[in-house]
Amino acid sequence: MDEYVPCLDPPLLPTEVGGHLSPSSVILDDTAYISADAVSNATTAVGQMSTGAPIHVSFCLTRPPRLSYICVHFPGPDVGTVWTPPPAPPPTHANLALLRVSIPGSLRVNKHCNFDYFVYAARPRPGASSLDLLPKPTGFRRFRDQDAAIMRCPGGSRYVITVLRNILGPMEWSLQLYDSDTNCWTSKPLPPVEAPERDRVLPIPDSATEVLFHDTTKVIALESTTIGWVDLWRGILFCKDDIHRQPNFD
């Protein structure tokens, strides 16, 4: 493209709902949107990208079964730079959302340096929501959005981001972790787990395009102590107990 064009311009919601609702739960669109103009409502939070550019994040809420969606606005790059893909739909838990946003003008390659990661925290008072830029997870391969989860820890403001990584053998894993208390990324090895029963009963044929040990479709949070990585073919891998200090994997 010759110049930056806002992509996936957000749909209009009925004017009587827009950003004026505070429902206890919503159905979130799996597409995140870039808006040419800053959207401002009660959910809007303003932050700063690693480039120093401002970024506005808003949730446009509506009652189910309509889809609510997240909308991001930031300055585009200069004319002649590459197209900027839309932000990834966020993993969420409690009042938190983890966002990955492409840095305008960066090449679309498999490197963390071309993305910024933010944690959005929703608060009931208009204008009180926050948007915090996370340190880049340098030293790690870029993770897929569907492998990441965010979880609010009970009894305080602490939260943990967990990313499931497959290492070495077929069922050997590690957890890539970010802890808001330490403000840094770490990695913890996990014990091997037994191969899924389905692989023995109905294995994926060798002729398949990809033969993966576990292909996460969605991450789910159960209460505040357990995270599940859902593979629609093989089942769910659970990590429970204290996710950061003593993860238990099965």
C-alpha cells in the first residue's frame, strides 16, 4: 500500500448503547478494530506506545446477543511505509485485557520488536480505566495470541500473563510468564504430560499439512487458579494451583 489506511473501521452501534452501558458481561467480537478517529466513551483509556506515540483504547459495549468490540486509535506512519495490521483480539479475565498492537510502519515479521503489548484495566468510573505498556518479552520467540492468557490474582492488584510453549519432545512444555509484581518475563519448565487418548484412538494422519502436538484454539480461565489451553481435537491442558510460583500441569 502507498500510505497508511485505517483498517477494519469499526461498525456503528445503536446510539442509545454505544459506550454508555456497564453490563456485567458482554460477548466480545473476535475482531479488534482500528479507528481513523479516537473513540471516546466511559471505557476509554489513553497510553503511550514504545515509540512515544499516544494510543487510545475503548470498548464499545452493547447488550448481548449483539457483539461488543474493542477499538484502537493511534497515529499512522508516514506515507510509503508498510500497512499496519489490526490489533489482535485480546485475552481477558475479570477486568483485564491483554492487547498486542503492531507498531505503525514496522515490518510484519515474527519478532517482538515490531509489537507493543498492553494491559487494559477496566474500572467503573468514567475515565478511570488504565492502559499500561508491558516490557517486551525479549529473549523469547514471539508467541501466538491464542496461546496467551491473563489472570487477575485474588486479593489485590496483581495479575499474571501465561504463555504455553512446546519444547523439545512431543508433550514437553514450558510456561512463559509475566508477573505484574516483578514487571518482568520469566520461563518455567513443566513436567511432561501423557499423550492425549484421542491420538491413540484416532490419530492425525501423516498426510496432514501440520502434525502438531497441541494446537490451542482458545484459552479459558477457571476461577482464579486454573488456566486451560483448549485444543478442539485433543482436549484441554490445565495449569492449576499457583500459576506463578508453583504451576501444576496436566
